[in-house]
Amino acid sequence: EKNNPHIITFDKIGSSELGYITIAEARKNIPFDIQRVYWTYYTPQDVTRGGHAHKKLQQVIFAVSGIITFNTEDKEGNKETFILDHPTKGLFIPELIWRDIQFSHNAVLLCLASELYDENDYFRDFEEFKNY
Ligand code: TYD
């Protein structure tokens, strides 16, 4: 399972009266050392983002608000759909996974990443990814 995309369900602490807290810690419930964090927001509902894969990067991605849908495909053509519809759900994406991403209007995507930004780590061409 380690090299397949999968949902990690994170613990929450709190109550409906107080609200909740969820914690991500490197090498505890995140399977890598976090080197970069980014977030995306205000993506219109009719836009598909993503459209790339990474050579080395691993990620855990949350919908801290709203609903985010991932369609993934590996080099062998195995396709999966993951729906992030709760702040306790994190999607682990290993290296070499193509992804397309769609957002509800209020969605905020939070990404914990294993590497600093490197444009040379991206496949932005699907055929190049499949033939790598
Ligand atoms: P990209 O990874 O293509 O985003 P998405 O898959 O959500 O469409 O990144 C969008 C733009 O932001 C692209 O020009 C690269 C830039 N970028 C950085 O400069 N640093 C980063 O850490 C990230 C994630 C993106």
C-alpha cells in the first residue's frame, strides 16, 4: 500500500461544543519529512487543476474546507477516485501518480510535501509520464 495513493484518517481532538483540532507530524502520521507546505483556494467549480505527476515528490493533501475530488492514475493505468470531504481525511500521493483535481466553491486545499519546489520534478505531459 505504501506506493499507492490512499486516504489516511487523522485523529481529531475536541467536541461539537468546542470545535476540533487535527495534527500532522513528520514521520509519525505523515510518512516523510515535511519540507514544504502550500495551499490553494478560490478555484472555480468548473476548473480542473493538477494535470501532472511528480518524479520524486510525495504529498499528503487535505481539504481543510469544502470538498476536493482527486482522480488519479498510475503508470500501469490503474485509476482511482478519492473524495476529500472532511478535515480529518488526508490523501497520501506517492511519486509517479498523475492527478486531476476538482474543487467545491469553498474548498481550501492544504498540501504537505516531501521536497522543496522543483519544476524539473514535474511531468506535465501525460504521454511523457506514461513512457518514463
Ligand atoms: P501547480 O503545481 O501546477 O498547481 P496545480 O496542480 O494546483 O494547478 O503550480 C501552479 C503554479 O505555481 C506553477 O506556476 C508553479 C507554481 N508553484 C511554485 O512556484 N511553488 C510551489 O511550491 C508550487 C506548488 C507551485
